[in-house]
Amino acid sequence: MTAADVDADELARAIADHELEVHVQPQIDLASGDVVAVEGLSRWTHPRLGPIPPAEFVALAEASGIIHDLGLFALRECCRIGRDWRLRGIELAVAVNVSPLQLQTDRFFDELERQLAESGLPPADLIVEVTEAERIEDYAVVAGRLDIIQQWGVAVSIDDFGSGHSSIDRAVAVHARELKLDRSLVAAGDWASVGDAVTVAKESGMRVVAEGVETREQLDRVTAAGCDRAQGYYIARPCQPAEFEDWLRSFVR
């Protein structure tokens, strides 16, 4: 089933009724082999239709204006997950995806400040992943806000680099600390482009995360290219936080 089978009202109700949940997918440090972070990923299992693909319900949310509610749900859950883990001795950074539409309102930045204060999650344990940066209309205002939250200690990551949705110049402009290579580069085996992106990112002081790593060969390739971190099915699939904790206890580097 797809988001075409549901409407915006159903999605709004699902968010309000806590029908959605956040799953997590780990990232490993390629030098040490340690798990260092997770990405929070929103998931929606419709009571009648079953799982709705994330890309489709996110598109529905953006088209209908519900993206602000969906994004705040994800932010709150990621802060809660990070806080709960720290209380149990699991100290990992948690990344949350942010729509460019969210970045153009005061609401997101006000809620980010509130959630950090209420959850007690250290800002250094939160990563804001900015997607499709070219869709931001007033980039100067957004860049200023992103710079401020980095002064708070929250890291900004430029997502989907290499897919045509992100600009290295804009990553530099907001002083982003991280560049995430789009999975399409890894899937295509475009190691020359991976190497070029790593070189430019490192010159700008950014760490590089390779997404979509699904085989041992791909892991070796992104390591050789100079990437700092990797994420993908070869390491682990997204899962519920409790399942992740079980996986983490048995993880072997």
C-alpha cells in the first residue's frame, strides 16, 4: 500500500494518536569500528493498509503542510530516545531528518531549543540532517539559524550529497560538520565521485558519512576513499530502539 491510499487527515490523525514511531539505523566509525551514532527514521504502520513507505508519507506531509507536525514528532522522539539511552549508559549521537520547509519557520528552532532543555539531551548528542537544501527560499536566514544551533553544540549534517539535492558551497556556508553521501553513489560504485566529495569535505573540515553500504566490498571501498563513517544494510537495518539495544549488545566490530 502507498500514501496514495490515504489522505492528509489520516496522516494528521496518525501523528496525533502516536500511530507513528521512530526506528533507528546505526553508523559505525570506520577507523575504530565502533558504533557512534544512529539515524532516527519515521515509520508509519497504517491499521488497515499496513506499512506506508516513508518517502511517500513524507511527500504527503510536505504537500499538505503537515510536515511541521511530522518533523516535530521525529525531533521529540529522537531527543527522548537519546535521553533514555544515556540514562542506561548508552552514549550515542542521534540524527534527525529535517525538511527544508521546517527550516523556514521559527517553530522548528523554538521546538529544538525546548526539546533540548526538557529532555536534558546534550546538544552534542543531536545531529540535524538537512535535506534538499536548494529548496530553501531564504537561505541567508536559514543559514544564520543553523549557525546558531551549531553554537549551541548541535551538529548540522548535509544529507543526500551527490543526488543533486545538496551543495557543497551551502554546506560550507552553514559551517556544517558533516556531509552524508547519497546511497546512489555507493550503489553505482562511483568511487571517483566519492573520493572527490571526501577531498572537498575534508578541506572544509567536515566528516563524511557513506550511506547505503550493503556489501563488504562497498564498506572496504568507502573506507579506502577516506570516509569517516558508514551506514547501511551491511551494518544493520533500521529497527525499533529496543531491538537496536539487543543488536548493540551482540555487535562485533
